[in-house]
Amino acid sequence: MTVPVEQFSGARLALARERRGLTQRKLSELVGVSDRMVKSYESGEKQPSAETLKAIAQQLRFPLAFFDGPALERLHLEDASFRALSKASASLRNRAVAGGTIALEFHRFLSERFDLPKPDVPDLRTTTPAKAAETVRHCWGLGQQPLSNVIHTLERHGVIVFSLSEDCDAIDAFSIWHAGVPFVFLNTRKTAERSIFDAAHELGHLVLHRHGSPQGREAEREADQFAASFLMPESAIRAFAPRIVTVSTLAGMKQHWKVSVAALAHRLHELGLLSDWQYKQLNIELSRRGRANEPAPIPRETSAVVRKTLLSLSEEGVRLRDIARELRLPTTELQALAFGLGVVEGDGRGDTQHRGGLHVVE
């Protein structure tokens, strides 16, 4: 029986397999062929029978049509900046990067239909993290005040922000430059405060490490320093620091600065506004409460670009499932990238106040 597609793509098969975190051997066991045969499928040496391809599509939970067509432009693991590398296995990182490749297709679909903001992220690799944060705020006209929405700020300057499609705690976030466009992927299983800091952390990587250096702990430390300075500018923090610092006073401050109580305490200590003893006592109190129980939690930020484009398309009768069908992808993959916004697809009437700043390409 011939393959039920016009142009079977072994590269697409490899992508779908990596997306599901399976080895070639595991996939071969699931579909009843040898791992050598799966390898030959992916290399293009052989094509699966119709029956085998249907079994593969079923096991990988991808539409049969996905395996038909040219290879997709891939993101590469070595180009991505990951947090919490010690906790994330190579297989999990490969899954995340495969999800990033799918995000490229989603982004291509949206960018062909809308005038998205152009990238405006400076290359500051020779600058210290604190100075880089100050420079970005100056270039973007942000002043020294708290940012009302960090994700929206990044998006206004051309950073494409998707939610991380991995349902796990091992990867906090990752970022990557691709074809001159900066991408950030955020884990929505983290607290809203943690996700905001992660967004600023990844902006630090995009600004400081665009050319891949340094790597490892040094790069993570620099990105953390950038995030702290970007979210909590020194002059403003010094001006508004409370005279008596407690968990309660920090919980009040965090409503303005959109960061966790722990991040505020660390910043105050770093700037010499908290003694070592005070900082230690605050950390003891926070540990007693439990890190997952963030005092005075703030609302989660999501993508304005994804929301606006999906609402606009919904007004035209195009739902997320229609986009998935055109891209030959599972709808769940796009929902995972879209902060879950795709499940609220509008009723056709739309909400025009959410469409500002995006223009349909005629």
C-alpha cells in the first residue's frame, strides 16, 4: 500500500517524534517496525507504508497531513538559551525546541497577515548587565517607573512571546534569535511573578548574549542581574524603599513593581538597603510560608499580540482550529503556545479595543 501523502517528509517525522520526546527505538516499538526502519524513514532512504504512517500519526498525535510537504525551518538546540539546565534533560530540551519550531510556523502565519512590531532590541554584548538594562529602558523610553506589563513591553519592541508548550517544571523559559527576530518562551506553570522575571531574564539573554557568549552559569548570572536592574531600576528603588522592611511592606511594593517579594528583598539587599541580618530574617519568613505561596499574588501576563491577532481572525470567522488545519498541526500545539488564549476564540463580534497597534496586511 502506498504512502497516503504526496510528498512524505522524513524531517517532519523526526520533528514530530522529538516533539513527543520519543527515541527512534521507542517509536519503532509503538508502531511495530524496527528502529533501523524508523531511522531510514527520517533520513529519507525509505518511505513508510500507508498503514505504518497512519500508526505513526496516531502514536505521535499529529495529523496525517503534517507528514506531507517540505521540511520545516528548524530551531537548533545550541542556539537556544535555557534556564535550569541542570533540571532539564536533553530529551526535554529537544521537545521544547521542537515546540519552538512549531512556533515559527505559527509566527509565520500571523506575520503574513498582520503588520507585527519590528524588532527593536539593541545588541549590548560588551556592556555590563546593569548598564545594559539602563540602556534598554532609555532606548525604549521607559523612564525609571515600574512597567505596567512586561510581556506587552517586549512585544511592542518586536520580541515574539509564546507560552512554553511543555507541561513541566524543569524548564523555566528559553529565548532564541531566528532570522533577526527575537523569541521568548515562558512556562505558565510558574507563578505570575516568576514568569515576569523570566521574561526580563530572557530579554537579558537577547540583549547580552545575541552571539552565544558567554554560556552556562556566567550567562545566567548576567541575565539575572539584567532582569533585576530592568524591572527594579536602582534610582527608583532607592527613592521608594520603605523605612521598615517586612514581608507585608514588600507585598505592597510588589503590586507596583510586578516582581516577587523574594526578588524585591534580594534587590534591596543588593543595593545595601537591607542588612545581612534583615535579609536573612526575611528569607526565613518566606521559607516558612513556602515559596509557592507568594504573598499578594498578581495577575498573570499573557501575549497581547496573540490575543489581538486571534480576536481579529475570529471576527473573520477564522478560529484556532482553522489555523491548525492550514498549518497541518494539532490544535493543542497552538493552544499550548498561545497562553491558552486560543480556547477563548470570540463570538464573531470581536472586541475592537484590543486590536490597536496591529494592522491586517492587505
